[in-house]
Amino acid sequence: MFDTVERARATAMAFPQIGGFIAELEISAIDADVRYEKSFGPGHFTVYATPDVLLRHVKSVQSA
């Protein structure tokens, strides 16, 4: 996951084989069901949660 839609879009366009869509999630810093940590390059985060928990946080989905 990325901290901005622009970073996510750039990655999605660079790797179209991963689907070509961007899901924007809204995750509270105090949500006990989601854990995340800074990883890899600028603005990239690794997020740990079950699929159903992540789906609850989807704010929007758009094509890259």
C-alpha cells in the first residue's frame, strides 16, 4: 500500500499485470484489526489484516 493515490497509480501503471485498479482505504491509526509498518521505498507500507477487515475499510475503487 502507498500513502497517496498518485504513488499507487504510478505503481499500478508500471505493473499492469497486478490488476490495473486502485482501492483507496481509510484506516484509523487506532484500528486494532489492522497493523502496518513502513517498508520498501518512499510512501510504501506493508499492511497486515484479514481480507474481510480490509474490505470494510475500502473508501473507493478506481482504474489506474
